[in-house]
Amino acid sequence: MTLWFLSSKSDYQNRANPPLKDIVKLLYPNKSASQPQKSDNRTRFSHLLLEHGEKSIQDWAVVAKSSPVSLSSLQSPSSGPTHSIHWAQSTTNDAPKKQSSRRKKQQDTSKDASPTAHMNAWPGRLHLCSRSLVFEPNSTAYPIVRCPFNKLQEKPAGRDKVVEWIAKKHIAIHSVIAPFQAVNHAVHFRIEFSHSSVDTLLQHTGELYEICQKQSHHQLAQLEATSLKTPPVMDPTMLHVREQLVTSPVPCQWMTPLQSTDGVLLVTNERFTFQSASGTSSFWYLDQVAATARRYCGLRDCALEVYWQNGTSTLLALERRHEREQVLRHLHQVPCVTNREFVLQVLKAWQMKEISNFEYLLALNSAAGRTFHDLSRYPVFPWVLRDFTSSKLDLTNPSVYRDMTKPVGALNEERLEYFRNRMLGMHDMGEDFLYGTHYSAPGYVLYYLVRSMPEHMLCLQNGKFDAPDRMFHSIEQCFQCVLTNHADVKELIPEFYSQDFDFLINARGLQLGATQNGDHVNDVQLPTWARSARDFLRKHREALESDICTKMLPKWIDLIFGYKSRGEAAKEASNLFHHTAYLGPHDLAAMQSAKDRFQAELQATEFGIVPDMLFIGPHPAQIDKFSEDCVSQDIGRTTSREDSSREAWELLDPPSSHDDIHTDAVPGLVVESPEQEEIESTLSMDQNDVFGVSNENLETLGSSERAREVQVSTPTMDASKVQKTSPPNPTASDANGAISKWDMQILERRQLHNDSVSGCALLLGTLENSKSVLVTTSLDGGLKVHSMLLETASMDPKDLIASTLSRFTMINRKQTPLSSGSSKLVEYRNHSTRDPLASLVLALDGTGGAVAFAGGHDDVVLAYGINSACAVASVYSHRDAVTGLDLIARSPFDSGNALWLENATHILISGSWDATVKVWSVAVSGGETVAVNREPLAELFDAASSIVCVAAISIPTGGILASAGCADGSFCVWNIHSDGVQVVIHNEPAKRGSGPCSVVKWVSSGGALHMFAAFSTGKVAAYSLVEGVRLERRNAVSVGVPILSLAYADGFILVGCADGGLRLIPLRQGCYFEAKPTLWPAVNNKSSPAISNISLSYTIPANKDDEVRCVCCTGGADGSVALFELRKA
């Protein structure tokens, strides 16, 4: 398997990470930097015009008319809108010419007040939303019209291209930022579609109308999350010609405050691509990623925030946690600011005064799951000062500072006593909390930011600003309110300590009203000691960075991010909130009904959520030494109990310490049953069975692992933790025993290519003069042939490597042969092409020669003679890169038919990025002569996406079985009969977040045909052909690391993995996996070259007493190869 993104042409893997201080600075958004636009179309429509949480489903080009009606004249809902309507034609013909000027003036004024009731063929777009119908006129001079379903007289009706409905009330939204206008008289709307029929609209509106009339909020939320979503479809034309997938497209939401855009996320070797459900796309290049962070979406732990080098960030919510983790694996080179290691680093940097208090609090907020993109988890900052009345601020006076050892709710002893008495009174009711409100919630955030984010306030308040007396208009009054109000215990937000003062001034000229005492709400009234908004922020920041605040800050951190934020310690510290503020993913997963989950998530996200706990002991002062034990081990949420009921193979991470693997069970191995993919209780096999000699590859040899588009990473994780995610298998044999039964002797390590090895094949003693050769192809365009000098096997204990940890080592590009002594690989032939070679397979000519068939990015299959050292044939086979090849040698029993032409010796199967599989007739004769029929025997078009691997095998009836693995994780199997008839016998659909199906492999064992399919999730599944007409899954195993290559021998399979490890998995009964594999890790660090290809072959004994030797070669993503011999220990 070839790793495109790890090629020498990629700068992403080789760059250095920025310093810690620069990463921390990225956590505060750069508002001046540009973000990718979600749409290139100029439109006024926005989710902020809808109800909070409402979804947009679809839109159409329409022409709209409207006219007011009298409610008393309306017929019953069942009779439909059949009353007489006089549609507006123009604003000058609506009134009789003889009417009085006063009456005319009154009518014109009425029309001006509600022009949406007199629409005269306004062109625009009709948006179907989950709770309303929204009409957006093309002209910005006209207001947007929103008709909520619960305000309709009856559900919309129509036919052909016309739909009508009567709204008892509707909302007019003008172009200026102001409260929405409610039109409280009935209006009849008539919408004519410009191009489409109204069938799709009516299909959805009927169900939505009924739900909204019942006010079933949880049912509506469930409908919005499922059936109303547009199925995710990624447009393949959005990718560049040479840009390759490293994940399959997964459903995703682009999250911004109070908004989310449904779409599809795709990661390639070059960039992130987000395509919305409407078809517009945005992308970001991987080399611009500066940091990542695990985030929440509501109460679900499934979101990812990516920080870019320009100071912006993007929050993407996937549907499941393991899909998020898959994306993170491909970004392992950049720091994750929610990991425990990050918290330890910033704590040390803060104590050494390398970062400020402001930056440290930003880092802690980020590590605790807080983000500027989610108002329900907005970063929390403390009230530092208490003096907002003095004319001069003395920051050296401790009395001007707030007591940071107490939460806001406990700053006023009299009010705290009220809270305690209330808690005692509710104890018998099962309620045990001091504060019913939280210190951070969406309403509190927008309370502070109403001047800089007025559209969001209108969305949260259903089209209205809050009452002027309740708005943020004075710093002093705000602080007095949090000291005395029984419903107000809010803290501050980071903007109070930044340089962005736009939230303190009314720069947009918003009409925010006047208070009861007549004061107009305009700019925020500042303390007398502040000359301006800029001066206020500067002095406020100085207070945060002062020595007095620095000494008290650890106590406040204990309350918000530390051990006093939960449990009995929180109760003792008077820091106990309502139980919904402590809900998390585990609690959500434990709830049985969708209604309970909806209610819990709604209350938690609307009324506030306690940040993740970062410290389990007192936070150290800046001058104190600290122990790492005070930092929680659970930071980063690298494991999650909420996923325990799901497919375990999708959730496992690769181990970080191979020492643990050598001395304990291999973490990450999960065996699944064929029916429900549950853990198989007992799998056993006599591992003392000797290697069997497979003659499958004696006539046709090659690598079944081609160039495939998978990005890889191996995130660090303690092996003992990974073991916890894999259910125990008490009947499995001990891992030490399993590893000790297999051993290897390294014969040679060599850097052969400048880019990833895309194919390798061994020929042991089958050429003229019993020569053994190794053939390799690479993405650098090279095809190389090396002769091999295999000495008599000695397997002296001195030659064996004592520990499996040192059996592979990292290969440096600048190194010459890595083995000691004489090299066993001598270059024999060398051929180069301009385009990358992506696949390889070999065929013997029967006279001591061999031909290598290589598929390239130039869409051509090249035939190269090993002895003749030249290209002997070529065929233009596909319309895109040839990524998979396989050969079937003709047996004496294959008589002439539609598949086996008269002179054919082989059948060649090719697969391509163009999503097609083709079958070719090939004749290989003496002297390495090759003839390829220019017209394929069969063309197969049933694959779901780009082909990344193919495999084929002949069947006794004279036909062949062909399989193709796809980039989206699906695979397809065809039975091509001897008469040429093609039948799809199996079509495995893609699973969400599964990544490519990296390897398919057919084998024949005990008279039965089996197929193995391996995936970038780390899973291998075994299938059997049943009755010659269908494929049945037997079982599956997961090694927890992306699998890139696979080779089969009687009794075991070898899989090459993204972490550079080679895993040997024993088999029983041909296709059933053992519970414990043997693991030979490449090297214990993240720079291990992934094993992109494996070739395995056996020596042919010259004498009957000679031992059969199993020789294996692996190709690496860095262009290296390793040659070794496998034996029973």
C-alpha cells in the first residue's frame, strides 16, 4: 500500500511545529484573518434568520405573490384556499381613483408597513426549513419573509408548479440589523416554481406542519437529525488530478456560533475539503494546520477544531467519535491542544513565566473543551476587579481585587445563605444544588457581545433584542448584578482582557432602546478610571497579569477546571450547580429514549456546562514545584466508554510502546464473529504446525498491494489504556508464547527508491541459472530488479535478534546498504518512467524468463522483460491511473472459451481511479514475448468509487472471480462465467469513516475459496465462497492500526501496517483468525516507515533433504525494502 502523503514531495510531514507560545496565541481568534467562504453566491439568507437550532433543507427559484385576507372569511382547513383573492398588480391600482386622499394615504401607509402582504410577482428563492418556509427576494430592497409552520392556517397545498398557503402571522426581516417585524394579520401566499415541481416541497411540509402544530420538539429534533438531512455526496470533480483520498467522505457539520452547515468532510493528501449539502465547497491545505483540538457537539464527543497558521480555526462536528479520531490520526504531526501533554507543557511554561496569565487561561479553556465557535462552551475568564467606582485604579492595592478563592455565587454572604437554605429545602425533592444558573451560557456570552454579534442575539431571542434594562450597558451595574441577583452568577469572557473593544462600543448604530429611567442604551458605560474602551481593556489586562492576581489565580482554576469543580469538594467550596451542568457523553449514551437525550442536551447547552476537569489536586502556585500527578489522566478523551457498544475495531488506537506489546497481549487485536462482529470467545490453533508450501504463486507472482490513497498516523497512547478498549479474551493463548513461536532473520535492508514502494515481488530460484530476483516499483517512476544471493540458512542464535523491538530499524535516505557485511541485493535491471508506477505483478514465460506488468499514473499497463531489460508491450487500459493489477495463470484444465482465448496464457485484471475494472487476455511466451489483446474481455462498472486494489482467482467451472476494493471503504465481487456473463455476487457498502479498502486477496485452501479484505481502520475480514454463487463473511480481526498490505501463506497471513509494524496472524480452517498475532514492530517512534507492500515466497529445494525456506520482502513508504526469512522459533 502506497502512502501518497508520505512521499518526498510532501512538506506536511517534514515541517517543524511552531513553539508552544505561538500555538497558545492561536487559541484567541484572529478576527482580521480571512476565512474560507461557505458559499460563493451572494445571499441574504442565513441560519441566524431562523429559530435557534432550525435546519435549512432545500431551496428553489420561485416567483411570489401575496395578498391580505380576512380570517373571518377563511373556509375550513379541509376545503383549501379557494376563496376569492385579488392579487396585487401594482401599488398605484389597488385603491379606487375616486377615494379620498386621506383614505388613500392610510392604505399606502398600511402597504408600506407590511409590503410582504402585497407582493407583486417578486422573484427570489423559497427555502424549506424544518420549522418554517422562508422567501428570500432577489432584490435587497424587499424584506425576507418567514412563515412558521405553527402559524399557518393549514398545511401548504398545490400541484404542478404552484403552491399556496395562508399564514395567520408571518415575519418580515429587513436588510438592516434590527428586531424582526411581526405581521399579525392573515396573508395568502401564492408561490410559483420557476423550474421544479412542488412534489418535494409538499412531501416534507405535510409532516413538518403536523409536528409543529403538536409542538413536539424532540420529535422535530429527531427528524432534523435524520430524514431531513440531504444524503452526503462528495463531488469528485472538486479534487485535483493527482490529489488522492486519505479518508472516505464522512457526514459532517461546519459549526459556527448558533449555526451549523451540513455537508461532507474529505481529507486528501493535500487538504481538507468540506462540501455543503447545497453543493458549495471550501478547503484548507494541510500544510497550514498549526494545531488540533478534540471538541464537543452538544453533549457528544465527536467534534474537531483545527487551528490554522493565519490565526483562524474551524470547528467540524462529525457524527461519531471514531470518525473524528480517524481524521486526527492523519494529523498526528501537529500538536493537539486537548492532550494531557499539552496541559503539562503550558503549566510548566506558565510557572517559568514564558506565557502570560491570559494565555495560560486560554490554554486551559481549550484543554477543557471550550471554544469560541460554540456559545454553550465559550471560554470562561474570571472577574478580577471589584472596584468600578473609583476615579483612579490602584492595581497594587489588594482591596480592588475580587476574592478569587470563591465562586461568583459565594462573593455575597447574604445571597449565599439564601442559596444554602434553598438547597436544604429541596433536599427532600432529590435536588441538591446551590445555583440553578451557570457562570457561562449562550445567553450570557451574547449579553456581553450584543454590539459585536447582534445577529446572533436576534437569533437567540427569536428576532428581538432583550429589554433595555436587562442589556449590558454598564460595567459597574453588571458587577453589582452578579453580586446581588439570585439568578446571575456569570463570569467574564476573554474579550474583557483582549485588545478587541468592539463589544464595548455601538459602532453599528444599533437601536437598542432606552431604560426605564430614560437612558438610551448605546456604548457600554465604563468605570470612571477608564478614559476609553481601549484604556479599560488595557488596565483590565494589567490587573489580570498583576502579581496579586497571579497569586490568587490557582484558587480560581481549582473552582473552574480543578478538583473543586465537581463532587463533594465543589459542595464544600459552595460551587455546586444543577446536575444538568455536569452531563457528558457517558450520561447521554446511558439514556434510553430519544426524548430524554433531547431534553438533557437542550438544557445543558442552553443553561451552561461545567468545563472538563483538568486537575485532580490543588493547582500549584507559580513559584511552587508541581507533581504531574495533579493533572488528570483523562484529559484529551482518548478513550470513551460511550463507544463500548459499537464496533470495537473502529475505535482502537495503535500502541505507543512496543515494549508493552512484547511483554503483554497485543492491544488493538479484536476478533469478530460473522454475524454481529462481536468478540469471539474461543479461537485456538496448534501454532506448531509447519509452514505449508503454496504453489499459488509459482507461475504468477506479484504484490497484491497497490498504490492506494490512505493517510496514516500512529498517535501516542499508553498500551495499557488501549487494552481496556478491547474486551478480554480469557481463552486466548499468552502473547509471549505466541510471539516466541515465530522468529525472523534479517537478510538485508536497503534504500531502493526515492518515493513509496508501490509493488514488490520475489522470484526465488525460478529464473535461468536458478537465479533469485526481487522486483520493485515505486511512485518515483522506477522499476528495479535486484538479484538476490540467498545463503544456506544457518539461523545461528548469534545471528538472531534477541528482541522483537530491534528487528526493524528506521531507514535513512542517505544510508547505503543497511546490512552488515556483503550485500545480498545486487542491482540487476533498472527502468524509469516519467509518471509514478502504482501497481506490479509478475508472470513467468516458462523458459526461465519473467515479465513484470506495472500500472502507472499515465493510464498505461507496461510489460517489462526481466532478462531482456526492456519494455516488451504496453496497453492503454484506463482513463485514469492504474492502481491495481492481478494475474491468473492458465491451468491445463482451462479449455478455450470466452475467457480463455486460444493462445492466452494469463488473464490480467486491472483497476483504476476511474472506478472501472477490466479483464484482459494476455499471452506470455518464451523469450519474454508478450501479446495483450487490445480489447478487454470484460469491463466492470459496479464499483462505488475509485479502485485502489484488485484480486482475482479462477474457479473450477472455467470462470473467474474478481474483486475490487474502493477508496470509500466498499468492495465489489464479480463472477465472470466462462461464457463472458458478468454477475455481481457481493457488494459490500462503505461504512462511515471506514477509509479505503486497502487490500483484497483471494486464496484457495482445502478445496474452498476464501477472500480477505483489509481496511485502513486496521480491520481484516475473511469471506468464503458458498455454492459458487455468494460470498459469506466468516469472521474479522482488528490490529488497531491502519493496514496497508497483506500476504497469505498456508496457516497465516502477514499484514503490513501504517506504524511500520509487521503482524503475523495465524489462521485455522483456512479463514478463521487466531486471537493473538505475532508483532514485529519497525521502530518505536512516529517516524517509522509504513509497510506499503509485502511479498512472500518459498525456496524450491534442490534436494529432498534441503529445507524449504520462507522468504519475505517488505516495501516501505520511504522507498526502502527489508528482506528477511521467517521461521518457527
